[in-house]
Amino acid sequence: MGVSVDVSRMAVQCVKYIIGIGNIPDSVLAALKDHKDLGIHSEMFSDGVVDLVEAGCVTNHHKKVLPGKIVGSFCIGSKKLYDFLDNKPFVLMGDVQWVNYSPIIAQNPKVTAINSCIEVDLTGQVAADSIGTRMYSGFGGQVDFLRGAAICPEAGKPILALPATTKRGESKIIPVLKGVLVLLLQEHTFTTLSQSMELLIFLERVLDKEHML
């Protein structure tokens, strides 16, 4: 959970969280139980959000877009999640075109968008939905929410988190992406974290990015 702990340490109170799907986002949610007054605006969410609500961490009080409400467009989870959703007026499931609209996302203060990726190179290019030329998963609203956090005028934090190595010990941070489908280009890569480092990449020059990675 090294990546998750690093991400949670970067978080501040009263943040609006946009959480992707997968082991890293799930672990991040589990690491946020010491936070207060969190808000949720996310394309999707799962059981981890329920745990935060029940722990009193999520109030949505400081949101500017639908304050007091958890906002999403779909959910995937266990029966616990669906029981939680039943007859809950403070949960709003909206049209994905509106939920994922970057200018809407950016209206909330201190937006922190947390997503995972498969591989990143030293120029800041990111592969998030493919391994080589084989499609591994869909990228969903990742670009929309990273951009929404990036243009948030009140301390937005777009974060991509990934393990430093594969299960076979191969580095996920490589010199140049080759033979893969590039999801995020250099200009879209803002903050990248692995277990061993915290890398703040804010439209730095390519050489600065290489040095930081």
C-alpha cells in the first residue's frame, strides 16, 4: 500500500475526491479514514466510499457543485453498496456527460483526482488502458477528471499513482513508451507517484521531468 499512503499524505481536508477503479484507488479510499469533511464527485465509486461515509469522513459540505451530495454516474460493488444507495437523497447519479465535464469538476475547491495507470515514460507520457497493443481496460473519465483537477483554481491536485515495478520486477517507469497506446501526453501529466517517490510534474520541461522521474 505504499502508493496509497503517499497519495493520502498529499491530501488535505475538505477535498473533493474523484476516485478511479482498481486496487490503488480502493487502497487510497481505505487510507483516508483520518480525513474530515471530504466530498465525492466521481464518475464511479464502490464500497470504499460507503466505508468513508459510515466513518463520518464524507460530508460534502464544502462542495460548490451540489453541496451536501455525493455525485456519480454509476457504481460497481457489493450488496452493501447497493443497500447504501437505496433511498438515499444525498446521493445523486447524473448523466456522465455532465458528471465528467471538466469545467463542472473544476468548480469544486481543492479537487483531488486520483487514478492509476499501467506505465509512464520519462517525458511524462502515460499508458493507462493497454499493455503493448493489447487493450487491458477502458480509461473512462480519467482524462476528464485529471484535467478538471488541473484547472481547478483552488489548489486542485491531479494524481496518477502506480506501482514502481511489475510483479516480475520490471520497472513501470521507462525511458520512452514504445508499441503502446498513449492515453496521456506530456502536457496532461501533472502529478505521478510510485511507492518510492513523490513526483510533482507540473508542465515542466522534458529534461526536468526526466530528472524528477
